[in-house]
Amino acid sequence: MKVRLSRHPSLVVNAVIGVVLVAGAITVYETFSSSGDGGTAAVASERTVSAQQGTVTKTVTADGTVESASTASASFETSGTVTAISVKVGDKVKKGQVLAKVDPAAAKRTLAEAEANLDAANDALDRAQDAGSDTTDAENSVTEAQLAVDDAEAGVAGTTLTAPMAGTITSISGTVGSSASGTGSSSSSSGGGSQGGGGSDSSSSSSTGFMEIADLTKMQVSASFAEADATKLKEKQVATVTWNALSGTSQSAKVTAIDPSGTTSNSVVTYGVTLTLDKVPTGAKVGQTVSVVVTTGSKENVIAVNSAAITTVGNRHTVTVVANGVKETRTVEIGLAGDSTTEITSGLAAGESVVVKTTSTSSGSNQQNGFPGGGNFPGGGGNLGGGNLGGGGARTGNGGGR
């Protein structure tokens, strides 16, 4: 049997070269697809830290707003046109001090009419008594007339607005010549004053009053805590309040109230918390924003270690102890888990070194189409190094035909 050799040995050579190139391209592709491709790779590292004897602290944080601990809303009891305003925003006032007045003319006319009706009712009662007839109806008329007089007298008094508590005027909602609605009361909160001429300590309207008064010597903070953090809060827990607008200013405070029900906004539940400041810092104003850190747990003079050094599986906690270059996995018992450190109640002594494992990520370079050079395979533009198989021609890479 005769073997016929090809008259074109260059074709055989080029075919072999093509196979080699394909195999090499696949290898390069696998290499770059696993490590290049613009992805990230996790890089693990270790360091050792020493167990220390000290304090472990657990805290929760939230943003808050400064507000007065005692406020009052003062409103006229009687409607009318404002004829006088005796104070301005920022003025300090005493309880019972006259703040403003409305025109009393209509209220005085009502009082005069009520007094006339009372006189007439008394005359009718006298006539009934003189005639020896039943005086029941006449007596009822006198009683009703007297009540009307009492109401009318209150209406006249209600044309003068007085301060229901001592404090600072924080807002005035009207001007001289404007109309003031008569709500019949003023409202106060957190220790606000009782009735002082033009108002009382209860509210009959949800709207703000003609004037707002606040005790600026007693400040508190209102903050909203996430529901998971709110479950850890209790009254009398200590906190630190830091002012955003007052550089370097912070003040101690205590939790004084926690809302029993939460508020939902955008599917997020928060609970309102009130904190009383131990002292009002210089420059503190109502409405300023603050950061609140509440201490929910603290253990002093305990063995503590970086929380990242502890491995927990179920109820079992372990650390890797390093002594004389030798690593040992040791079971420990833990106590309070703080913000960055955890209390060790047994299994570890102060000064012993433990391993902390850290993981970082690194980004690989982004390769166009998975290979350097911009093409599908190394070369920069063709399918296999510039041409279809090597150079630029259909097969041989030289541009020739067969």
C-alpha cells in the first residue's frame, strides 16, 4: 500500500500550528476567566491580639432633636380682633403676665344682656313669692340666668391673654388687627403651667395657640431608635448626646421615656425615645440635631478580647490561642458581647494572645472579552492572533490562498 504525500506540506504545518494555538488559547482563557474578568478575590489574613482586662460596653445609637422639656400653647378664650400684643418672640415672661388682648366690646355687650336677664329673673321670682304661688319655674330661671352671667364674665376675661407658665416666647401667630379664634384654653406639656387668665393646662384643639412658650432652661432630646435597638432600652440608662452644629460639644443624659408603640415609615419601624439632659450646653437651641449614644450594657474590670477572635458554633465558643508560636484551639465562656470586644468569663487569661482572622477583597483588572489585547484570543484583533489562524490569510496567515 502506498502512502500518498500531500503536494502541499505547508498546509499540514499550518494545521498543526492552528491546533497548538487553539489549545494555548483555551488555556489562557481559563486562566483569565478565573482570575481576570473584572471580579473580586477574597484575601484572608491573620493577626494576633492580646486579651485585656478592662471594660466591655454595649451601645445603641440614633439621631435626635433638641426640644424644651416644658412647653405651653396659649390661646384666647374669646374670639375677636387683636388690639394689643405686649411681647415679642424671644421675650421671657412670668406666669400670669399679660401677653395680648382682643377687642372686648362684643363680650361686654353679651355680659350686659346676661345681667339684664338675671335682673328680670330675680324680679319674676320676687313677684311669685309675694303672690304665694309656686316659685319652682322662677327659681330655675334665676339659676339659668346666673349661669349665663358667669359665662359672659368669663368671655370678657377671655379677651385678655395671659401666660400659662413662665418661659420664653418662641412664636406668635397673629398681629395687631388680625382676627384671633377663641379656643377657650391653652395647652402645656412636660410640666407646663395651669390656668393663667387666658388659658388652662388642658387642650381643646390640636392646632397651635396664638403664642407658644417654652422653658429654655430645661432641655431634652427626642430621638427615634430602630425597633431592634429599642428593645434594649430602659428608663434611666445613661447616654451621651453630641451636637452636630456645636463642634466638640457633648453632654450626658438619661433615658426618661420610651414610646409604647412604634411608628412605621417606608416599612421601617422606629420607637420614639425621650432623654433628659443633665446640663444644657452653651449654645444649645431648640430644634438642633444631635447624635445619641445610649449605653445598654457595661461590665468593668473583666477579661475582654476582640469579638472577631471568637468563633461560635451553636452554644460553643472557641478562640485560637498562640503560645511560643504554637496555635491551640480553646473553648471559652463568654459574657457581655460589646460593640467591639466580648467579655470572657472562663478559658482565657489576660495577656494571652489570640488569632483574629480578617478577610479583604481585591478587584482584578477588567479584560476586554476575557483576553488581553482586545480580541477573542491573544493577538489583538483576529480570531487567533490577528488573522483566522495566525496572520491575516484564510489559513496560512500570509494572506495566500491554498
